[in-house]
Amino acid sequence: MSASRPTALAELHVPAFEAAASEDELATRLRVAVTRLNRRLRQQSLAGLSPAQASALGTVNRLNALTLGELAAAEQVQPPTATRLVTSLEGAGLVARETDDIDRRVVRVRITTEGRRTLQRIRTLKNAYLTRRLAALDPAEQELAEALTSLLEHLVADG
């Protein structure tokens, strides 16, 4: 941390660093800010997908070859909802259902090449949005953004 950081914080009028800010107030402000940022990122582009479809597609990509039940658990939705999501993603050519090699009764969901391209397009647009916003910050704010990113990574590391 540089010696100028407290001055930069004071100049930014960051209430979380004012003596009157309580931990509850800080937690509320952080939750609201993270929620709003997430909403803005979702609005950047979902490549024609609903937020639930984009999330499910990302989960299928990350976990690879999962059953509908595993997808439902990972997405924290009911199995019929997972089935509807997969049906819509499959209709768009973004995922494919395949019969399990060992147990032919089991169906697994895999991402397609087009699904990977779609995810990459979504991620590229979201990164571009953040890059534009970060570039508009002055150097002191950029330094704070870097420190905040490290802090947020630490906060979510252990769940």
C-alpha cells in the first residue's frame, strides 16, 4: 500500500472509511454495490440468453458431462427447471445430451462448440465493460480498485 492511499480514500469520500461507519452499514453497502455491479454485468450481454440459461451454460462448461440432477444441484434449482433450461440450451445448439457410456439410463449434458463460443462472447463483452469503467478511473482509484479486487477475492475464497 502506498502512503497516499488514506488521502486518496478521503478524497473519494468513501463512507466505509469514516469513523461513523459501522460494520453492518459497510456490509449493507458492499452487498448493494456487488449486486448492482453484477446486474450491470448481466445487462452487458447474455447473447440472447436469460440469466438462468447463461448461468446453466457456464455450469455445464465448468463441470462438464453432468446429469440433469447434478446441474439442478449446482444451479440450486428444482430438477424440472434444470430440464427446461437444458431443453432451451439444446434447442439453441449450445449443449447436447448424451447417453452415459456406463449406464445407458443416464443422460449427461455437455457443452457444444457453439456453446463455448457463446460463453466466450459473453465474457468478452463483460470484460470490455469493466475495462472501460476501470480506464475512466484516475490512477489512485485504479490502485484502490486493484486492492478491492484482492480483498473481494479473499472474502469469497472460503465461501
